[in-house]
Amino acid sequence: MSRITIDKEKCKGCGLCVLACPKNLIVMSDEFNKKGYHPASFSSGEDCTGCGFCFQVCPDVVIEVFK
Amino acid sequence: MKKILFKTEALKDTVMSYCPGCGHGVIHRLVAETIDELGIREKTIGIAPVGCAVFAYDYWNFDVTEAAHGRPPAVATGIKRVLPDRVVFTYQGDGDLIAIGTAETIHAANRGENITVIFVNNCVYGMTGGQMAPTTLIGQKTTTTPFGRDEKIAGYPIRVCELLSSLGGVTYLERVAVTDAKNIIKAKRAIKKAFQVQLDKKGFSLVEVLSSCPTDWGLNPQEAIEYIEKNMIPYFPLGVVKDKS
Amino acid sequence: MAKRVLMKGNIAIGEGAIKANCKAYFGYPITPQNDLTAHMSKRMVELDRVFIQSESEIAAINMVFGAALTGARAMTSSSSPGISLKQEGISYMAGCELPGVILNVQRGGPGLGNISGAQGDYFQATRGGGHGDYRTLVLAPDSVQEMYDLVQEAFDLADKYRNPVVILIDGVLGQMMEPVDLEHDVKKYKLPPKDWILDGCKTREPRSIQSLYMKEGALEEHNWKLHEKYKKMKQDIKCETQHVDDAEIVLVAFGISARVCKSAMQLARKEGIKVGLIRPITLFPFPEEEILKATEHVKKFLVVEMNLGQMVEDVKLIINSKADVHFYGRPGGGLSSQEEIVNEISRIL
Amino acid sequence: MQEEVIIAGFGGQGIMFMGTVLAHAAMQENKSVTFFPSYGAEMRGGTANCMIIMSDEDIGSPVVARPDGIIALNQPSADKFTRRIKEKGLLIVNSSLVTGESGRDDIKKVEVQATKIAEGLGDKRVANMVALGSYIKEVKILKLETLCKSLETLLGEKKKNLVDINIKALKDGYKL
């Protein structure tokens, strides 16, 4: 059982984590954050293995991984 | 549940000014993690370049100085010769390292300065708005090669690791890419090794990191990663170019 | 009315240079002059002229040195830190008496500073800038039209005097857009033949280009000759004056500061304060006579600059206590507003 | 007559293009005009703005400290510039993205659903032209016709396919 957190206000919406997640658990939010970006959002914790791929590719280091 | 991956001490909790999808942030993290894992945060002095990473001192939580455009290896030499027991590294872009700073790069390497160079190659001048870099690929359009880089006018993209490999003072050269999780983990390993070479007092080490610039390439972040894989890696092959450590 | 084109200052410099038959442009990326390098990378190639993005600013100025000694019209451009790097080459060009045009789109300093418009390089530009006893002609336009016009004159002046000419603008002028009349009349100069160039000695005796004079007294003689040349440049002094005749106070400003002063003057005159303006267009040689003439009836001068007081020293030297000289300036890319200047005028009067 | 306006929004909202269209049209109507863009180190993100002065006389400083009007396409721009507007000045906001109160009761505030209208036209990138149309209607300084022609000139042959939707957006903004 694992999960991640995303700091939405610091996310710039590049979407690289969405591509990195082997389980497709990350989606881009429809909402804008204060900087005008659509931030990434963690959809469900059920299947997360804590592989950390999202953390590895995140250029803004706004993801934390819990395992 | 335990937090297993997070920002380590050497990276400040600041929003970096890079564009969405830019590779600099990942490379900053890899350097910071390396420094924390080696336990050298309090004896490290970093040198930021002129280029997109000019504000690196705002992001790293250890001593960092500015240097004039292209001069970081000379500044590093000055620091390291006076404080040989500190860890000194430069963080430079392609314009800084192998256009205006070519002389400083080659001579610091040739002297075998016991420093580490993190060389970010994204084939373009980012901060000034997307001009040709010394590593810009043939045919690549930039704001100063509007018809694509033509070797007859602008010469060929420089392979820095191969260029430096013949110099006697150079100990370790490796080229990596921050494209996907696997390559990023490899990049971290190379950066850590480069710092270890310095800690072992074995001479000049440089890691060339192929990185993306979605904004100046006119691509979205995903396309930019594909651009590295399809266009940069074939010209700048990954791997260890020299290791006499 | 002539057909006008909306154009950025940096681009107008490039188009003016092309019209003046600039054969070779050499540049290196630095903000806020990048538009010009990008523009030239396209236009010069289209026109089958020379464009090179050099490996450094030092290389760029030496490429200008090389092109100029063949008789070709050549230019380079940069912003403050890059201009510092060019100083060695500019000194060599002055010593070797080579013409060339160098554009400085000033930004805030010292060091890396910032990328806002600034006027901190006045001393550097007007005192030669590099080592040795030399001067460059310095032109300071204040509108996009004038940038387009003056760069054309700059090439003529460089050839006329066999001397580098510096065009000093700043980030604001470089980045702003204004309408430009591309057919605007520009002064043409009578130019001497280029009988000193190196192009191969097939039909003549070999020549050399040099600034090294080791024989006893030779360098002194050479420098006296250069000095005479600098004195002659006074015949090409340029200066704009507005409302000086009835003024109770005269503003002295160049470039973007002069634009702000023009707004301040309008504002002050609406309030009934009689303000005049002297705008040096050549910063070297400096328009001494215009300023001296004004001291006959004006007893208060206010020099406005985007620095901590550089041109004010030249103004004080000329006025030599014949009137009060005040200074208002902001450093580091700070741009005064017209209101600030009017307040300062009120404080002085 | 002198009209000073600041146009501001996110990078990528076409702020500089709006300013260029306005400045070009002013030039075509034989006015004196200056356009001064913000230019920053960051390539993307953050806010972009440009300052345009249109006048019947020569223009001094191109930098606008106290504008007659503001066109704010996003919230940070509205927050930053609203307090600078002259008394009785004009604030045009893209109400699709700007929701807060202006905090000023001495100015005229016009709310335009620019992004929403643009999306209705099929491309949210033309929100800028909707807002510009609305501005021109309020200040009546230039003819709508001139702006349409400037759009055609500036988009040129390369982007000819975008002329119609931009003009439509401009006109829709003007009609509101």
C-alpha cells in the first residue's frame, strides 16, 4: 500500500508524471492553480506501488512518495 | 506508511523559475541528493553559470557563488586551489561551458583540476530566448538559425565529452540523459561517481546531462523528451566516455 | 505622409545597418539586445551578407576588427556585460584606426546586474572604455526613428574618422516599438577613400594594420594624431534643444531619460513652470557650446540620468560654476517618472 | 488627446499581439504611438504585460505609470495593475478568469467573458481579441475597421487562416 502527494500550487502542469506512472494513477486537473497552470492530481491510491517514477521525472520536485 | 521520496536537505523548498517540463529541476535534485548522500553539504561550494540556471543559488541549500558567463571553471580553480579539502563543482549550460567558456573548460580539465562539472546540454540558449548553442544539432531551428543550423555557416555541434577525453588531466567523463525514470536514476549514479572522483582526489570529472528545453524547442514537455531520444542521443551517445579512476 | 512601419528599436538598428550597406554582423546572445541578433541571422543570410553567432563577445568584436580591416562595413551588438568584454577589441580598433559600429543596449549593472534598461555605461562609452588613451564617437538616439537614422550615420562617421562608433541605447529603447519612416532623409557624409585596407598586395606595396609602436616617440606621435582626430569630431556634434529660450530651468538628459524629460517638460509647462531641455545626441564629442550658450540666461540646470551621476560630471565641467547644476537619477534599472522629475524641478525652483 | 493603456495576462494569452494590433492600428490612423513590452528572464509562466500610448502629439516616456485603462486577462494582472488606474479610468477584465472585486469605486469596470466567448468561437486563444474589441468600444479612440485591417496585415500570409476568427472575436467583443 503506497501513495503520493502533489503540491498543486507549486506544480507547473508539465504532465511528465502522468506519462511516468505505470498504473495511470495521475491525471491533469481541470482547475487552474494560482500560477495559471492545470496541476497534476493523484486519482487513487489503491494500485500505487510506490515505484517513485513520478518523483523521478518531476522537474519541480513537488511530489512526495509514501510506502 | 513511511515517506520514502522527498526533497532532501540540500534542495530548498522554493519554486524554481524554470519553464514547465524543463530538465534543470531534475538535475538540481540529483545534485542535491548526491551531496546529501555523500554527507558533504557543509563543505560544498557550487558555482552557478550565466544561463537559465543563473538562480541556482536560490534553489540549493549550500554555499553557491555566481561567476561571469563562461568563467565557472576558472572561478572553481581559484576556490579549489585555496581550499583543497572542500568540494567544488560547477553547473553549466552548453553556451556557458563550450561557447564563451571553451578556454576555461579545456584548461581547467587539462590542468586536472580536482573539481566536478555538471554540464547541462539542451542544444539551445534558454535564458536569452532560444539562440543557437555550440551543441545545436544540424538542421535544428533556433532564433539565430532560422533556416536550421547549417554547418557551412555555424559549424558542427560539439561533443564535449569526446573533445575533452584526450586531455591528460581528465579522469572521468560520462554522458547521461534525464528522459525517463530509468535514465534519471542512471544520471544520478554518474553524478555521484563524479563527486566521488573529486573526494578521492583523482582529478577532473564531468557529467554531461542531455536535458530538454520544451519552450525554446517549441514542443510540449512530452514531445521534448521524445526529441532527446530521437535526435540528441543518436548524436550524443550515452555512456562512460572516459574513466581512469 | 510617408508610409510608416511599426518597429522595435533593436530591429530598427538592424534595418538601418542593412540600409547603410553593413556587410558583416557578429553577435552573441545577451538580453535585452537579442532581437537584433535573431533579426540579423535571417536578414543578412537572405541578403547573402555575413552573419556569425560568435563563440563569445570577445570573438565578435575581433571578427568586426577583421572584417573592418578589409574595408567592409561591420558591426556588433551587445548589452552591458558583453560590451565590457568587447573593450579590449575596441581599444585595438581605436589604436589601429579601424571603423566599425558597436551597439550597446544597456542594462542594469554592475556585474550581471539585471535586464532592465539603464544608463550606467556612460562613463565606459565616453571615456574610451578600454585601456589606453583613446575615444570612440558615441551616439545616443531617443526614438526608434532616430535609431534607424543614426545607425546609418554611424557607419559614415566611422569611415570618415576611421574610428569605432558606439551607439548607446538601453533596454527600454531597444524593446519598445514606434512607427518608423524607412525613407526618412539621413545626412550623408563626404568620405575619404579607403586607401589603407588589407586585401592583398597584388597591385600595390604591402601594408600593415597595427597599434604597436615601439620605436622611441612613435606611440606618442600616433596618439597626438589620434587626439587631433578626436578634436575634429566636434564638427559632427549633434544636440536637440527644446524651449531653452524662455526657460527658467533646463533639463539635460540623453536617450530614454530624455524621453521622460520631454513628458516632464510638457507636464511642468501645463503647470506654468518654464522648463527647457537640452538633449545631447553625440555624447562624445559632447555638445559644449549648446550648454554654454544656455548659461547666458539660464541659471539652473537639472541633469537626469538612469545612473548615479555620470553625464552630470561633463555638464559641470562645461558650466564651470556659471550656473547651478543639480542631478536626479536612479540606478540599477530604475526609471524615473515624469512626476518625479517635476517634483524635483519644483524643489529646486 | 493622449490615451495610455496597460494590457496584461499570462504569457501565452497573446498579450503582446493585442498590444501590437492596437499600436499598429493607431499608427494607421496617423497617431503617435509607443509600445513597450515587459521582457523577463523566465520564458513561460508568470505574467506578461505591454504598455501602449496613443497620442495626437509627440510622446515622451513610453513607460506608463498611471494608465487611463487596463485590460487584465487574468487575476494576477488585475491584482497588480488595478490600483494604478487613473481616477475615472477604465478597467476591462476577462471575467472568465478574473473574479475578485476591483476595490475601486472611482473607475469604470467592464467585465467580459472573453475566454468563454472565445471558446464559443472555437479557439480560446482569441480571448485577447474579444477583450480588445471591448476596449475599443469603450475608449472610441480608433475605428474598429482599422483594427480589422491591422489584424490582417500582422497575421500576414502565413497565418491567413486565423484572420477570420480573430476578426470575429474582435467584433464580438465590440458588440457586447
